[in-house]
Amino acid sequence: MTIIRTAAAGLALLLAAACTAPTPPRSQASAAASAVCAQPQGPPGAETATTIDVIEQAYFCILGNYYSGATLDARSLLSAGFVALTQELNRNGRDEPGATMPALTGDRKADWAAFEAVYRKITDQVPDLRDKLAVVTLEAMVAGLGDNHARWTHDVKRPPDYYDGDGYGLGLLANVNGSQAEGDPGVALPPLFVTEVQGGPAQAAGLRPGDIIESVNGSAPFIDGKATPAIAALYPRYPEARPVRLRLLRESTGRRWTVTLKPGLYQRDLAALQVVQSKLLDDDIAYVRLRGFAPDAATRAFKAISRLRTGRTLTGVVLDLRGNGGGSPTEATRLVSAFAHGKVTAYQCTVDGNCATSRTDDTVDLIGLPLVVLTDRSCASACEHVSSAVKDLRIGQLVGTRTAGVISGPAQPYLLSNNTMLGFPARHHLGPNREVIDRIGVPPDHYVPLTPEDAAAGRDPALAKALTLLHK
């Protein structure tokens, strides 16, 4: 990971001196490192360097609080961290003869002591890499959980001149989204094509929805029908700024061309930033698009439907959850509660099967209208909570494509001693029928994918299908 630091010359000299100092003896290490991690009580202070003591705190925080921490083989975390450590040494041309994985026995404390001893010996030999090695080690340990709701938040920076709502990247969306590209692109189907041009480099280069992306930086996005990691380059995050070369085909004209897009900051359409958008369709259908489950999102959706209902008789509701990356589980439950009372919307379970129930909020007024929900591979987390409840409780029909399968469980934040945040679920999410949704997703009742031809023509086949269902 590229890390950008800005410092005055005097401060840089002090940091350089600090980096060459030997690691302090264990007895002199900060006592905060071994403190039990706790949920933050307010905004964290200024971030400080990540050290082996911070890694230790995170390690025992995971084992003590993570969903399967009690049964987790801790050796998997240490192994993942050590792999990242040695790979970073190699990337910097600084491999060390003593960088050998210590023998691990399964005793969590003894294994940590062995890991720490080797880690300290290695980093004392490459003091200028100490900060970078600590970061990649901790990142790899958290990634080793294989949990889509586990993350370590650190070194968060925004681009210069960022304004609230701005986008960063190439300014386009494709039919394979960012989470798919980074996680399991194999679930995607060819061809790769542009679904939306948001602005920035893509707009300036004249790209349009429906344009087929035949190659990304010279690599095929699909090989033998399976998506490749090349697709991830479409979704750079700040401060990534490497140009991305695309080979494109516009089927309507037969034009083939190559364009190079440099990631950057761009202004997004303000309408696209609204949490809730609504309109009347066919004079009697309320269409509500919900882009995320922010606080009060459910109430905003209810008010939108109420306004569309004023002075007319509605015959149904289309709830568009495509592209909804999730948010508050409480808001998800409240949204479902407008269509059903006295039901369980989900279960949150510990590793030993002890489950808490999420029940409908029966103080929410029932809307009392037929419901169709539009879903896609970008519907994740709280969005999947709603989708599975709608399907399992039979309070509506799902139209579109399978959801993301990114709903391991609600993440709890924990503050580490260097003022960075560690987050992961203490319980795992199950649907109302106690089915696992994580990594699987919720299948639609009516499979209606978007095609390049649809995108180019501005057609929305999933919405058309929803209207047909509601008019039956």
C-alpha cells in the first residue's frame, strides 16, 4: 500500500533519527499495548505509529472479541502476518537471513511471544522499514480472518481540494463492481461493460453506458468466461494515481479505440448523492431508490411514499436497492417493518449457535401495498438484510440479480493504542429462515440482468419487469 506523509524538514529529521533507534526492551514498552481493546467513547486522537505493541493489542483483541475468536486457530493470523512481512522485505530488496517463521504450537500466548521475538529481531535490522512492515503485518492479520466486515482503518487521507460528495477514480461504474473485483470476481459474467459514467476522466474521454471494455492495461477482463483481477484497476482509491489503459468497443457503431484514464477527483451529480430518490411511475406505482441505510433512511423512504400517495390511489411500490452498500441494521429492520409486523427479520449468532433475533418494529405503520425490490451484485450488508427478509417472509418479490453476499455480521469498532480503529463482527448474520447469506447472497425471484445493449439504449429491464409484476 502506498502511504503518503507530509512533514516539515525539521520533523522529518526527527523521524529519521527515531527510525534508526533500537527497539526498546519489552519492559520499557508502552503498557497500552497489552491493554484490552475497548469500543471508542469519542473521536480518536491523532494517529501515531503502528508498532509491534499495537499489533499485539490487535491480535488479542481479535481473539477475545471476534465472532469465532474463541475457536479460531490463532496460528493462521500469525502466519498471514509473517507472510506479508517477508513479502514486504522482498519488495524492498532487504530480505533478512533471520526472517524465518518461528515454530508455532497452538498456545496463543506462547506463539505470540515467539512471533514477537522474531519480528523484533527482523525490524531491528531494517529500522527504516519498521513502520511499513508493521502496517503490512497488521493489515494481513486482519485480512487473514477472511471476513468482509473485518477491517483496520488507518492513515485515512482525502485528496487535496476534496469537497463533500466528490468522487475519486476513473469516473465510471461497470457491471462488475469494486467489491467483486477485489473479492471474488469469478461470480461475474462477461462481457465487461460500462453501466454508468459519473464524471471525471471517463466523461472527459467520451465514454458512454454500454461501451464494452475489451482489455484493462493490456489484460483481458475475462479468460475462458471467468473474470480476472485486471478488473480491479477500474476502481482505484486515493492515493492510487496510476493511469489505466482501456480498449473499448461501442457495438452500436462498431468503433474500437483505446483510451488512457488517469484517476482523479471529480464532482458528482448532486442527485446521485441523495440517500432517497422517488417518483411516480405509470400514475399508480411509487418508485423509491434507496442508496444506503444512513440514519433516518427508512423514515425518508416512508415520507417519499406518503407524498406520492397524496391525492391518488397507489397500486404498488418499487424499492430500488441496486448499488446500496448497506449501513444501519436498525434502519434495515425499520424498512421491512413497513411491510410486515410480528416477524423476525434476521438472526445474529455467536459461534456456538447462541442467536439474538432482529424483530420488526411494530410501531412503524404498515404501507399495505404490493412490493417489488430491485437488487444487484452491489446490494450488500444491510441491503441484504432487507432482501432476505422480503424473500423469506414473502412480503414482496425480488427482481434483478443476486446480491453481493457481503453480510458476515454487524461490525463493532475497537480503538487501538495508536488511535487507529479495528472493526469486526462479534456475531454472524443469518436470514429469517436461518440461512447463511454471507458469501452466497440472496437470489432474485426473477433473474433480469442488465446487458450492454440495455445500458447503451438507456433501458432498465429490471424496472420494466417490476412494473409488469405489479400490474398483474
